[in-house]
Amino acid sequence: MIAELQGREVPAPHPEAELWMGAHPDDPSTVISADGTERSLLELVESDPVGQLGMACARRWGSRLPFLLKVLAADEPMSLQAHPSVRQASEGYAREEALRIPRQAPSRNYPDPTAKPELVCALSEFHVLAGFRDPHRTVELLRCLDEPQVARYADLLAAQPDADGLRALFTTWITLPAVVLDDLLPRVLDACVIQVKEHGQFDLECRTVLELGELYPGDPGVLAALLLNRLVLGPGEAVYLAAGNLHAYLRGTAVEILANSDNILRCGLTPKHVDVPELLKVLDFSHGDMPVSRGEQVADHMLTYRTETPEFELSRLEWSSGSTSRDRVELNYTGPRVLICTAGAVVLSTRVGRRLRLTRGDSAWLPAHDAADGAVLACPDGADRDGRTQLFLATSGAC
């Protein structure tokens, strides 16, 4: 999908799951100036934080762009994971620095001292596990499996259907001795097969467990998936994942915006480092349906996905067939901006005559000092085969 988005040969020569746009130290974007010179966005920001980020953003975040924009292309499930709060990240980072654990070490949990909230907005149908399901519904699911070895776990949760009960059951499952897990997991999978054949009310959840069981045999994360909300996002729908939210992206394409951090505590569904005791310190066992956002209309052709986080804000601009340059939208922001065109073509312009055309797959960096030229105007300049033009805008939420 990423190769096709960028107009490269399809399929790509190797798997491509993420496309990054930002100034993350592990893989910063390259900025190509109007005169053709190229420079790392990380170097640009660090050399002129006020000019690139703006005074307010530089005061709050120093010389660090606070957000990272991604395109995700998940052909199979990504790891089951959660991210720490600011306090947890700061304490964990200081602790691991004191222990002199190298920042690139596989066992490192906190390579930086910042939180990592994120929001994901579907480009295609996008499948997600996110947040703990209402425990009463989970008890129903476990009882529907009609498996004696599962029934006792259902009874445990039924006796305490709250956050503490979820914590107890999750902790039990994720720390099961191998001999117990090797007996329980096949029983769960067999019970899920029966549910799928009978098209039961938890058909989607059981199909997901079967898929995960095939991809990650013997992984306790397969059991943990039984406790989580199973979401199917349509194009334009988004979910916000705050600190402590246990989640996994399963399948589909999406735009993701997140704080510029790499602090990840994994639970399973991965060959990478898993630290269960540390994960349990950051997990939030709040439960219930995950809110799905369709964006707030802030202007004609423009929707913004509001969140509580100050690091980022994501907006989606969309025009239908027949839209013209008169349907332009003012991007009146004073902080740093990253844009990516995901359908058709868009022209960005200023009132002093500067102009940049983005086609599908192109992205742009608009530094704060561009605001001196007034608002940047975005208008459609060509649609895709479905008659759409689409642009995503990433900004800081507090600048």
C-alpha cells in the first residue's frame, strides 16, 4: 500500500509497514527546499527551534518536534502494547539511565522520558484491538466458549466484574506457566472454531483469536485478546489511545499521529522484548466501549480530531468531485505543520505568492516562520478515480 501511495513499483521489494514523517531521531524526514537542497528535519529543528517550531512550541518542547505522523499498512497484526504516561516515562527513563542500559538495547523499555499517546484514523477498513471490554460482556464471551477450562476464569471475572477483576484475570493469563498455557490455549482455539462455525454473537472476536493463534502459537497475548474491544473502523473514523491503553493494530491502512516518543511496553504477539512486570505498572484497566471519532467540523471541507493531548492535533481535509480553487481552506496555524496528500492533488499557497503542489503520497513541512506570510491556503487541484481529494494536517495541540 505504501509503495502504491508513493507511486513506486508494486509490490515493494520488501514488506513496508510504516511511513514516517517527522523528526524522530531514529529516522528523521529529509526536507527538500525550494532550491533543491536537502537537510534532515531533525537538524533543521535543532538548529532553529524558534523559527521552525514557533516561540510557544519551543518554550514547551525545547528543540524537539513534539509529534510524529505516520501512514500504517498492516497486512498482519502488530504487537499487543501499551505506552506510559509522562510521569511513568520520566521515572522509567531516569531509572534505566542510572542502570546505564544502552538506549538501543533490545531490553530497554524507556529510550526517552516522554509519553506516547496516539490517534489512528482509518484510510481503508482498519481493524483494531483497543481497551478492555466491559467485563460483563467478556464473561458472556467466555461462557459462550463452553469450555470447562475457560469456565473457571469466567467465574473469577464474574465474581469481580470491574477493573480489579480484569487486572487479576489479565495477570493470571499473561503469566501462566508454559505447561498450563500449552493445555489451555488449544482448548480456547477449539472452542472458538465451534463459535465461528455456528456464527455466534462473538464471531468476530473468535475469528480474531483464531488468526492470532495461528500467527503466534503459544503466545499468551492470544488469551489477552479475549479481554479487549474488537473494532472495525471505516475510512475517516479514528480512535484515540491514551497512556496505559492496551491495543494492537490488526489489519488495514491508516494515518497515525503520536507523540514523538518510542516508549513501548509489549504484552505479546511479537518476537521483541516483553517485560510483563513493567507493563503491569503502566496498564490502565478502565473498561467499556472505545469511543470512535468521526471528527469535528471546523470549516468547510475540514474536520479535526480533538484529543486531550498537547503534543499533537490531526485534521482531515476532503473535497468531492467538482470542487474548485474557490473551495480553498485556510490553514491558520502559527506552530509547526506536517501535511500529507492521500488522494488527488492539492495546491498550497500563501498570500505573497508562494506555491507548492502536492500529489498523492507527497508530504510537506511548514515551519512556524512561514506564518509570517499569513495563512497557508489549501485547495484541490485534481481528484482520484473516486472523485476525492484528501489531505491530512498534523500540528501541535498546544502551539
